[in-house]
Amino acid sequence: MNTGSARPDREPTPEPEREPAGATSTKESSLTLERGLNLLQAVADADSEAPTISDLAAGVGVSRAAVYRLLGPLQNRGLVRREGSRVRLGLGVLWLAGKVVPQLRFAALPALRALAERVGATVHLTVADGNEAQAIAVVEPSWTSYHISYRVGTRHSVQRGAAGRAVDLPADGPKWVTSTGELQPGAYGVAAPVRGVPGLRASVGVVAMEPLSPDEVGPLVVQCCTSVAEALGE
């Protein structure tokens, strides 16, 4: 009879954790999407001569073969077009851009309407396109006897009018700007920039036929800008 001590049980070796089914393919899809977006951005960033396949491969950090694979879906949707070995943006980008303004307008209208009703003056959202500023949304107050009519689509230099000059106000500069008769004789304006929305240069402005009190209207415009930025970020 064996009287030796029993060998202690060994602790089972833990099995390595496995990723949930589909996690790997999800990561690969996400990486492919990111590379595709980086490729589209690289094409868009070319200011003059269109980049070549080799340029894009070096810029995105992938092989030439990967660039060809990534270009396929972008070409199918008209976002890029190839001219031999060079790649340019396609007209599909314009179609996408045309969908942006209506969505911006829809998201911003509640905040603009609230401001127009409170100050009793016309309120507008202006977006910069290069050196030009364009009004893409206008709300007029419902209770005033008269107010300025401001047409959607109105364009002017970003260096003129409160709405134009407010677009590029530095973060450490004034919170709002004012104007008198710069775009329309006898009109007074107060505007502030919409901050915190990547890629967007915009402002909210109030325009009236009577002088506005900047100390009273300015903070309300800034508050409206914050509400617009939050609405656009949702």
C-alpha cells in the first residue's frame, strides 16, 4: 500500500480570451474605412496638380495595390475619378456638398428662431466659402411691425459686415463684432462665430433697422451660436 502523500491538483491553465465572433472583421472594416477616408482627404488636399497613385500610397502609408483597392468604391460613388495614374475629386463630392446646407439649416432653425423672437430682429446663419460669406438660413421675428428682410443666398466678402467679419474671429479675440451700414445703408448688425464644429466657418448675426445694444444683444448671439454648434454636433 502506497502511503506517500497525494500529489496536489494542478490549477487548470486559463484559456486565452477570444474576441467575439465578428470582432476581427469589424476592426478590419473600420481600418479599411479609415484608410479610404484618408485617401479621399489626400486627394482633396492636393491644391494644384492631381496626385498620382504613388503619391497617394506614400501619403496614406499603404501599398500601391491597396490604393487601387481603396479607389474602387470611391470611384463607384463618383467621389474620385482617375486620369491615367492621377486621381482627382469627382462630381459626387458636389452632390454630397449640396446635401450639407439643407441639413445645417434644419438643425440651426430652432435656435435662430428663438433669438429672432427674443430680440425682435432678423437673425441669420452665415457660412464662409473661401473669401465669400453666404447666408444659408434666415428667420424674421413674428411680432414686430417692421424688420429687415434678408434673403437666403445673399453673398458678400468675409471682410464686410458683422456676419462676414465674425466668421474668422480668433478664439482669444472679441466674442462678437458689430457693423453699421456696411452691407445695407441704415442697417445695424451684431454677429458672433459658431465654434466647435470641425471644418465649419460660420457665424450667427442679428440685423436691425435701429441701433442694437451690443452689451445686450452680443451675449444672446453668442448663446445662440453655442446652441447651433450643439445642434450640428448631435
